[in-house]
Amino acid sequence: MKRLILFFAIMLLMVVGLGIGASTTFAQSYPNRSVQFVIPATPGSAIDIPGRIVADELSKNFGSPFVPINKPGGSFTLGTDFVARSKKDGYTLVYTNNPAIVYSRILSPDTVRYDPDKDLEPLGIHLFFAHAIAVQASSPWKTIKDLLDYAKANPDKLRVSTAGMGSVTHFHLETIQSLTGTQFNHVPFKSGEAVITALLGGHVEVTFDAVSKIIPHVESGKLRMLLTTIKMKEYPNVPTISDLGYKQQLVPTWFGMYGPAGLPDDVRKVLIPAIEKAMKNPESKAKIEKMQFIVDYRTPAEQKKLAAEEYAGALVIAKKIGLLK
């Protein structure tokens, strides 16, 4: 009888052990193959570089490759739309920004086929950064006031390059025009280095682009910054729009991760903590901050709240300045 009891006790332990092993295996089964890490911009662009750093950290943390795939176009909406319509298994993710989540659906609603609130699942915000208005160092405009005065006197003459229709800088440009009574000639690009090279090559007179892309040319003596969207301690003499006496703020750009809405809970439980760890990694944080980005992780709940508030505020501004069709 004792032998029979001992036999059943051993069998019970084996069953429990197998169950624990199976559940552990299931929990660790994601990812068991490569993950498409979509970056909705061109290689080498402001969003591409930190995105690749996050992808590399996730690859190290999981031991499975997170493969960066560039899908530029539509002011970051083409790549974002690709992920919104992808299989809901966690193997296709996007490292995107507020132009794709907030501004494009206001400025170009006909081109945005997804609803960020319904079709995308926030997985964490990575960083924030400033944009700046810049001109060639040899230009006659020494200050933002000089530029605005000239623009008022010569409407639609000054060409301004941005990262595209519906981008944050496009929205900022429209806001500045409304506030100051100026009219610039907007020249949109599909992000990437063309936004800056257009100014360096004399194809436009002004650019409104990421500070991280402008500063190297400022330091080399080729460009001059006239205005930033965030006050920078390294450039205390470069004003923000509020420094000029306007109450309207120009919100910073942020980069964050999304997956298609409806990711399985078991994937989310593994993926979200891993993304937080990757985004907070001290070594990668130091690399990214050297590029003038502000690494400031926000949880998925905070990300959803921030995007909703920004969208509501942007709608008010868009209606006020006549951007909505």
C-alpha cells in the first residue's frame, strides 16, 4: 500500500513538473522567430537612428532578432499603417511618432486609413526632441525677427523645407504663420536628409527640421538656428515662440512603439517590460542623448493619454487657424 501511495505521489509530482515546464515554455515562446521592427522613415533619418538602437537592445534582451525595416512615405503614415493592418501576434511592430499618430490625421485625413485609437496598441514612448528653424549662415537673417519681418513683406517668397505634409514641423509652420501673419512657401519632403540638404544646396531659404540634424551644420559654421521648439541650455540665445511673446506653445516631437491593436496578453506581458528595459538602457540612453534627444520613457497608459490630449489640443488649433477642410 505504501508503495502504491509513493507511486501516485511521484506521478503527481511529475505531472505538476511537466505543467510548470509547459507554462514556462509557453511564456517564453515569444519571440521564437525574428520580429519586423518597422521604422516609417528613410535610413539615417532622425527617427531611424534611435529606432535601430532600440531594435538592437530588444534583440539582445530576447535573443531573437528585431529586424529594422524602413517603410518611408506619407509623413510616417505608410509604415504605421502597415503595422496597424498586420497580424496581431507581436511579430510586426512600429517605432513611430506623433506626426503619424496625431497630426497627419488632422492635416491629411484622406491619406490616413487607420484609426490610432482603435487600430494601434501603445507599447511605450521612448524620447522627445526639439525642432528648429534654420537658415544658411551667409543669409541676411540674423534673428527670427529678421526672418519674420522679411516674410511679412514678401509673402510666399521664402521656401521652407519640412519632413512632409502632416509632419510636426508642417503643423508648427502653419501655427507660426497664423500667429505672426506671415506666409511661407512650404516645401515638403519625405523626411530623411533631403530636408537639410535642400537648405545647404540653396534649393530653399529656410528649413524647419530636427535639432539633432541641424546642430552639426551650425557647429561647422554652415547654418544658423533662429528658433527652437524647446529651450536648449546649449543655445540659450536661440528663442522659442513663447520668448517672442506668443502664448501658443509648439509641442515637442516624441518617438514611441506601437503594435496592432489586439495583441495577445501573453505577448504584451513579455514585450512591454522588455521595451521599457531597452528604452531605459543607460548605454543606449547616453548614445541617444548625444544626438540632442531627451530620453524620457512613458508607459503605454501615459502614451495613450498624452496622444489623446495632444490630438484634442491640435484639433482646437487646426480649427482656429483654418487647417481643417
